[in-house]
Amino acid sequence: MQRGDPASIGYIYAFSIFLGVVFGVLCEAQYFQNVMRVGYRLRSTLVAAVFRKSLRLTHESRKKFASGKVTNLMTTDAEALQQVCQSLHALWSAPFRIIIALVLPYQQLGVASLLGALLLVLLFPIQVLLTIVPMSKPPPKRTKHNTIDSFFKRDLKESSSSNVGSSSLVDEQELVEPFIIDIGVIHDQEFTSNSLERDPGKRPQIWTYPVNQQDEIRRAYIKLGPYQFFLSKYPYSSNEKSTRRRFQYSWFSKFSSWLEYSPTKDAAYCLPCYLFASKQVARFGANAFTVEGFSNWKKVNDGDTCSFLRHVGNHTSSHFISMKSCEDLMNQSRHIDKVMRRQSSEQILNNRLRLRTSIDCVRWLAYQSCSFRGHDEGPTSKNPGNFREMVKLLASYNDKVAATVLEKAPHNAKYISPIIQKEILHVIASKVRRKIREDIGDSKFCILVDEARDESKREQMALVLRFVDKMGFLQERFFDIVSVENTCSSTLKKELSNIFSHHALNVENLRGQGYDGASNMRGEWNGLQALFLKDCPYAYYVHCFAHRLQLALVAASREVILVHQFFSKLDLIVNIVGASCKRNGELITAQQAEISRLISIDELGTSSGANQIGNLQRAGNTRWGSHFSSVCSLIKMFSATGTVLQNIVTDGANYSQRGDADSAYTTMTSFQFIFILLLMKEIMGVTDVLCQALQQRSQDILNAMHLVSTTKHLLQKLRDSGWDTFLRDVNSFCESNEVEMPDMNSAYKVGRGKSIHQPRDTNITIEHHFHFDIFLNTIDTQLKELNCRFNEQTLELLTLSSALDPSDSYKSFKVDDICTLVDKYYPADFTEQERMLLKFQLNHYHLDMTKHEDLCHLSTLTALCEGLTSTKKASVYFLVDRLIRLILLLPVSTATTERAFSVMKLTKTRLRNKMNDEFLGDCMLLHTEREIADTFSTDSIIDEFYSLKHRKAQL
């Protein structure tokens, strides 16, 4: 202000200064708040990154970065970067402040102000020299290995040695080294519940796993439960009678929540203590239930000093703390991150509804063997795949679903990613396998095994378990499919043993093996059945009945020369007619015209589903029932096939096609071809009933042997009294198709043209030739093959088992045969006292069954077992019921494994040939055992999915 100015100007200046100071304080407070927030976020991010990186350091990197250096990086360096954030704005504001501080004094003082500024500049180095204090030794230099940037850089030498030949353009996540510790090497890799070692004596300790995977592994083990392996007789701890003790199966019921048993080490373990144990303790006995295993059995049943009770202890014991840790781990709602970010009940319901939609989609797609993903699942894709399209379809029918799924779902809880789809599928498949395992329990079981090659040219082995459930029903359940390196018997046994060990299935409970006739399966010395017989001498092998029947049909078709020639000509006709789409179209047109003609003259009726148009079927030696289907298809389309062959003879593209078609037509319209064609229909019609029956699930072996006997009887009846009827049918067929018939009473001549001659026996007529040389010879050959491959006399086990057959009011019941069966084939399943009691129990059983109104008219052993359970007679005649269940375990056919391979072809197609084994097995299991999967509620699947691993969203 100047002298004489009004006082109001002064007030204005003072008020302006006040406003400026207030505004500056507010801006400075806001500024410090923002830079401090940024600094703390930067510090927390760096600390988390350093901690995450420290968990993945290799052994060589740990030598360069000790724990103290890592701590300095997480404290000092991170805090220094935090403080830098507070001075970032000084980089642009400091020059403006210096300029203003020089300009304003220069306006008031002139050049004198510049001299003062120069003096301040000269004082800077003087002040630095005065403040330096001499030190005894220089401060340590920070090498390149101590800086925070070098901590995150990868050593090129280490990278080249560990990833030789790998591409330089890889994901950052793939550049992380596996976690290696001093006591063992466990790579940081993906794992599944099927890959975890269940045997407590074999599995690695929990602290050997990567730290970031330990909780997930703990959850998987808790889901699997304690490994409570059942043995009929547990081994003794010593050979001396005075100190002989062994593990007791009843201890599992007393300590069911934690007790485990290792059959390899004959020792007991504690699952919760294993899951939350620290490194080995040097104190004696501290590692008994986690590392070494407890086997001092005499201290178990010792009253208050029982070792198991002492291990459990009180609420302060380590076992109690481990049990509480298991509960806390599985209860995610109590975790600190869930408590701090607690979601409302409406959000949780929306999350469950969203996951419920995904579960329904996964179920339906797995049931139908459909693909899940599309080639392009982006937001602009026109076809994002079956899964997403089904989610959209369900959303279109429900407004609540539409308001929570896809784009309207939060980014961390969409539940539509491929990983989530596979996790849902694996949860359902795991529940199905657990249900099958629970149905088996500790009872005996049988295995059906077969191998095949999938679309990706990998050998796959299918495993089916055959058992009798608690209700007395015979079950055959597809259990798993495993990829094998080769089909050697030792490789197959190793993979099967791994499955048995993982699911606590004891090989000693194996009472049957069902395979095809391959040498690696049925070999008496080194075959798969021989290897299992070494482990369990009562696992009797039965060659697949359906495979035997097919071998008998193939052998019979080759033994008779004329029949062998017939099938060769039949294949030629099928190949010519089905060689192109044009000929197939002509065949369909000819069929339609023939059907219309037959309907017009009232020789063919009309109804819903009748008169279907089809194609000629090709016979195959490895396809069950294919010969019968091929013969029937030609009989049904005989006239249409002849029309197509005549068209090819007239309009064929070249002489080769015309000549082959003319030869095929001439052969097809000959009397001999038609005679054998109808004969094969009669013979294979009888055997096809047996073939279809053998392919039924849960077929008992005694009923199968009855079907074989009736098949032989019908063939013998056809041989003895079926000639006249059959000849009339042949004549009728030839007349309806305008085929010339020979004079059956004329002499039969052999050969054609100049080589034609009369056989040595001049009295042989054409009827005699067709009757004896073809009709009877073919049937006799078929009967011979059936008698050879289904010889009951050579199967003493089946002969003795037939004494329990309930058909014809227990006509075959023989007490002595049943007792012989038990003594010779099942001595390990009955004690000596039980074998003595069995004879008396059988006498009561026979009298009771023949008078019981519900059990006296049964025809199969399967129905008898179900009836004994439903009428509660199984508890009265428990020894007989046990024997019946053992006989039912004997396999009949491997049709269930063949069905599994059919499902594999539907699931793993050419477009899905890169499916991994676990995903393929889960898809096949849900498709095959959908009736079990339907019993699980969606809420139970959601709860298990939520407990499978750490989830950000609450369910």
C-alpha cells in the first residue's frame, strides 16, 4: 500500500492473504492424502510381489538372496519408493518456485538480489564439506544382486540351463522357476485329486509341496477322507506268539475322523496331523503319526494309556489344533478375506444362481457327449460354443438368471471359464466315483477290462467294476478310463493297481476277471489274469461269452467252404452297391418302389415306424452280431439290390464296373446263394438271441450258461426236424423273386463247363447235396464250435455253481456240490466253522425256498439274490447269501467296456482329439452313469465346488 490509500484496500489485501493461505492448506492436505495413498499402494504391491517371488526362488537364487536381503527389500527399499511418491510433484513445481523467488526480489532490489542468490549457491558445497563426518570404513556398496530390480530379473545362465530349447516368446507365468526346498524337490505344477498318493506310507510330506499349493492339497485330502484300507487279515507285527499283535479294522469306527492305515508299511497315521504338521521334530515319538507311522499295536488297547487316546489328547493337544485347522480351512466363510469383504445375502444368492446355471449346462452337455467350448468365445463371436449358448438359452427363459449371468455377472464370479467348467465336471464325477465306492464297501468285486485306441491314437484302458450292492442287485459300473503307454500285461496291471490303491480297493477282495481273448489278457503265465492270480488266487478268469460266441460264428463260417465263399460274395455285393452316393441313392429309390408295390398288392402292411428305408450292412469279424445284420439286410432289400446291380450292368462307367456288377447279380440270383443266405438267417437268428442276451448289463453266469444250452438245443432241433420247413421257405423266396429252382431229384454234378462231372457216388441228388453237404454240415460245424468254446464239462466251477440254480423249483439243488464248491474254490471266504455250519444251513434253506411263495418260482440267480435281500432271508441264510453273491461276481461278457468305448468315440472326436485324460474320463463317467449323477442335488455340488479351493466370491 502507498501512503494515503484507503484502509479498505489493506483489508482486501489481508483477506486475500487469508484466503490464499486457507486454499493452500486445503490443496496441500489433499495433495498429501493422494500421494500417501499412491505411496502405500506402491509399497504394498512391491511387498506382495517380493513375497510371491520369494516363494518361487530356485535353490541357486536363494544363495544370492538370503532371508535378510529379502527382508530389506520388503522394508527399506519399498519404503524408499513410498517416500519418492511424496516428492514427485517437486520435479515440475520446483523450477517455477525458484524463478518466482528470483524475479520478485529483483523487482524490488535490483542487481543486489542476484548477489545474494549467488552467495547461497556458493554456500551449498561448503555446507556439504562441513557436514561430512569421517568414518572408519566406507559404507558397503549395493551390488547388482542386492537391488530390487535384480531380484525380479532372471539369471540368463540359469534360464538357459533349465529351459534348453524353449522359445523366447513365452508367458511371464511360465518363466517362474519351480519351488525347490532342501528336503525334497516338488515342482510347482497342476495337480488333480486322482494324482495324489493316498497311501500314508508312500505320500510325500505336506511341507515338501509348494507353499502356494499346500492349502489346495489339504482341501483335496480332506475331501478324499482318511485312507482306511480294509484287509481280511492284517499282518502280525512279529513272529513270536507272545508278542504277536496286528491292526484291527474296528479301530476305524472308533477313530473314523482321523485314523489311517498304510498297507505298505503296516502302520497307522493321522490325517489332520499330517496335513498341518511342520517339519520333522527331533523329539522321540513326535513324528509317529505323520512321518514314521505307528505300529506298536499292544499299546492301543491299553485302557487310559491307549496310544490313540493319548494322541488325541485334550483341547490343547497338537491333534486337536490340527482338527480345528481342518475345520477352519474348509469353512471359507470364516476366513479373514471373507470377513473383511462380506457380501450381502442377495449377492450370495445371485452367485449360487449363476453357478447353478453353469452346473445344469455342464450336466446336460456331459450327458449328451457334446463339446463345451467353441472355436471363438469372444464377445463378437457368432458361435461362442455350446456351453455359452446354453447359458443364454436358460437366461432367455428366466429373468432372474438373465439378470445375473454373462455380461451382467461380476468379473470374478462369472463361472463360465473353461477351468470352471472342468472343475464342475470333476466335482460331479468325483461324487459318482465315491458313490460307486460306497456301494462296493468292503465286499468282494470283479473287474472287466478292455483296451482300445482313441481318436488321438492313444491306447485307452477302460475299467468296469462288477459287484452286488447291499440291496442284492447285481451292478456293473463304469469306473474310469486310463491312458497306457502300451498294452503289455505288466503295464495294465500297474495302472489298475494304482486305481485300486487310490480308491482303497483291496486286491484280495477281487473274485473275478473278465477280459477278451487277447494273449496279453488270458495268458496262463504272463497274462494279466495270471498276474492278478498271483496276488489273489481266487480272482477267477472267465473269457467273455460274447467274444466266444463271435469266435464260434466266425470259425463256423470259415470251416464250410461253401459258407466261406458265400460271405466273400456277400461282401462283394455290399461293396459294389455301397461304393458311391449315387448307388446308395438308387438303392433307396428301388426300395421305395418295391415297398409301394408290395403295399399296393396287400403283401405288406402299414403302421407307424414300419417299412423303414435302410442300407446294406457289412459283416465284420470283430463286431458282435454283424453277420446276422448283414444277412437280414440283404434279404430285406433283395429285390432293390438286384435292380441296382442291373442298372450298373447297363449304365456302368467302365467295363470293370459292368463286369463286377454282372458277376455279383449272377451270383446273387443263384439257388445256392439264396439257400445259404436263408440258412445263415435261420442259424444266426438262433445265436443272435444269445448274443443280445450276453450283452445285457448285470447278466449272471448261470443264466448265460442256460442260454447257451437252449441255443444248442434249438440248433439241434433245426438239424433234426427243420429241413422240410426250411426247404419250403427257400422255394417260396425263390418264387417271389423269380429265381430259377433246380430239379431237386436230378443228379448232382460237380464243376462247370468242360470240367463238369458226376461225383463218385452216382446216387447223389441235388436235394441230397443241399441237405447233407450244406444244411447238416453247416449246423454240425456250428454245434461243434459252440460245444468246444462253451464246454460245461471243462468248467468245474460253473458245473458246481449250477447246484444253486433256482429254476424249475430248485431242481438242480445239491448240497454236496455246493459244499465242494466252497471247499475247493472259495476257502478264504468261509472259515472252517462256517463250512461246517453251511451244510446244515443248506438243508433248511432248500426246504424254506421250495415252500416260500415269493421265492419258489424264480428262474435266475440274480433274482434269487434280490429276493433273499427283499424278504430278509439273507440274514437268516447268511452263508448261502454270501456264496450266491460270490458266484454272481463271475463275469459273463465285456459288453459294458465296449459300451464305454462307444461313448469314447462320441466324446473324443476328431475336433476334440486334444482332450486330456481326466476330462475325457469325467465326461465318459457322467454319460455312462447318469442315473447316479442325477441323484446329487445342485446345492451339494455347489458346496463341494466352493470347498474345493479358495474362491473370491462367497457361495
